[in-house]
Amino acid sequence: MESEKPRLARLTALITQLQSQSLITARELAERHQVSIRTIYRDIQTLLKSGIPIVTEEGKGYALMDHYRLPPVSFTEEEANAIITAEHLLRHTGDESFSKAYSNASSKIKAILRHSQKTKTDLLNTRIQIRNLGNSPGPDKYSSNNLSILQKCIT
């Protein structure tokens, strides 16, 4: 089950994932990195010993303290919603050529959102559905500025 990914790369990815979600379980982290849950426990201990402020919520998972961030980049709520929507649109096309790269980039972007933004993007992510993309009239025949309003209503 152990992955070929170097440990330092995995530790860095763990920090990014802890920042990108409000809570994530050891099982989810283990599955994502293709390592054992025990390895994730050791990695979490290593990060804690290194001064990374990880909070454990019994039975719910791990999170980083809200004030801890890697790069000082900021996104508006609309920008965060656009990222989530683009991810769903990409998944809906069925083209897998760069969906993993987009998903990784999206995780890095989500990692630097404030807690309140993460909560809203998590909510949007679970509620958004893209339907009938192949039957849409196309950008030259239909245009609207309502998507951001719908996103705010969803969250």
C-alpha cells in the first residue's frame, strides 16, 4: 500500500489538504496518498513536532488552526465559487486529460481560503450539479450573468 511518493512531498501535500478542507479524516488522507492510515498518523505527528498547528477533532478528523496559511494569497467568495464551478464543468466533459492536474491545483487554491470561505465552497461543492452540457446552445447563442447569484443562493 505504501506509495513511491517521497515523504517530504507527501508531508507538503498533507499541509495543503489540511488547509483546503475544514476537516479531513486519516482514512481519506491515506486513500488519497495510497499509504496506510498508520503512515498518516506518523506524518501528522511529524508535522506537529515541526510546529504545524494541527487540530484533532475526535471521530471527525484533522484540520489546521484557522490562522495558519502557507502563501499569503487571497480570493474573493466569487473567485472561490468560480474555481468550484470550473472543477465541476471539467469533470462533466468526460475529458480526463488534465482533470487530475486541475484537481491538484484546485486543492492548492482551496488551501489558502479563510475558514468561512472553505465552509461555503464545501457546501457549493456538494450541492452543485452540471446537467446537459452537451445540449447547451453554446456561448454565442446564450449568455447570462446569473451563475454567481445562483451560487450565493446555494451557499
